[in-house]
Amino acid sequence: MEQVLQILRTPVIVFGETSLSLLQILSVLALIALGGLFVLWSGRLLRGRLVRGSMNRDLVHLLSRAYIIFGFLVLLFMTLEYLNVPLGAFAFVSGAVAIGVGFGAQNIINNFISGWILMWERPIKIGDFLELGEIRGTVESIDTRSTRIRRVDGVHLLVPNSYLLENTVTNWTLVDRLVRTSVSVGVAYGSDVARVRELLNEVASEHPDVLDDPAHNVLFEDFGDNSLLFTLDVWVYTGAERGLRAIRSDLRFRIDALFRDHEVVIAFPQRDVHLDGQLVLRQPADGGEA
């Protein structure tokens, strides 16, 4: 037993005036493992308590992240204190890390800082519906490096945080979920345009999701090539594009049914072709019959 203890107490790492034995190294590994598990467990416990307290999800996310980072920093300093390692011993390491950060970790640091800006200023929040170019989706989480977005087709995307701050992003739900959407329809020439406006207003008034304030509006857009063009503008509360698509679909179904009941013809592309009734016969060049 004494031989085992002697082996465990034998210095295996020496730097400067500080030496580390195998027993200290094993103790440090156990401290890091148990301390890390405690920080993660307590972080989840804190998050659960805050969520049950009906606190804002973004604030819960920010506080839980800050707690975990602070906990690991405390664990690091406790480990160095246990090993009697002065911070000055890492001066050369800090210089090398600074050079590495300057040349090789710019994007990582940029995304890290951008993540904290997003969680602190909250220009984008969890649950917001975003439009990034051709991409549309709902924010599910904002991490320190990237933001997870679920597209309307169900696919998950990881977007770097710096991209959200450095590019134009359309946030449909930044202030509220009030959105305007439109449905266009063309009726045949000769239709009663006043009657068409009444029917479109009736369609908007019947839909349960269409708001009365702001009020819906019917516009006579133009005299088209094949139809008289109308647009129905309505205001709704929605948090995703699929909600708007469903509302527009409901409006179109109702417009088609109501127009049929009142014999209003929905126009379709058509062309009138006029043929000349005179047929001109040419005399063949060889004098034969045509």
C-alpha cells in the first residue's frame, strides 16, 4: 500500500517551482468531472425553475447560458488554486492564444460576440419568424455560435450569429404578429364591378381570422388583357407563412363558391382568332393547274 501511495505521490509533471504528482492529476480529473456534472445539472435545474416561473424564454436562455459559463470559470480557478498553479505561469500561453485568436479564430469570436448581442439586445427572439433571402423559418434556439432555424418545410438550419447582424433580415414578428396579405382574382369583362366588390368584402368579413381593425380593402387593380383585375387586402395575426397560406387558401375557396352562386365569371386567358374568308389561288409557274 505504501508503495502505491509513493508512486501516486511521485511528481510526474514539473514546470518552474510547481510539480504535479499522479495523485494530484487524478484528483483534478475527478474534480473537473464532478464539478462539470454539477454545473450542468444545476444549470438545467435553474432553467426548469425559471421556465415554470413563466419568465420570458429568451431571458431564461440568456441567464442559463451565463450561469453555465460562470460555473465553468469558477471550476477552472478552483482547479488552478488546488494545484497551486499561479496565473502568471500561463503568461506565455495567453500570448500564443492571443496570436491564434488574431489570425485563426476571428470568425469564432465574431459569432460568439454576435450571439451575446442577439441574446442581450433581442432583435431576434426565440419563436420569431424570419426571412433571410429565400429562407423562411422559425427561430428555435440562439446559441453562442449559431442560431437554429426551422424552415417552413421542417428542415433545420444553423445560421452563424454574425450573419444575422451583418445582413438584412426580415423579422415578421419583431414588434407584433400583425401581417397583411392579399388575394387577387380576375373577372370577365362585362361583370358588375360593384357587385364584385360587395362579394369580396363579404368573403373577408366571413373569415374568422381576418381582422376588422385594420379593415380589409378591395382594390380594382387594372383592366387586364383577359379580365378585370381585383385585389382583396386583409390583415391577420399570424406567426408563420403557413398560416398566411392557409388563410389565402380559405379566401380563394370562398371566392370561387360565392362567385358561382352569383354567376360572376372568373376569367381565364383566351385569344380571338379571325380568319379571312377569301382564298387566293396562285397560277403555277409551269402553266399547269393550281
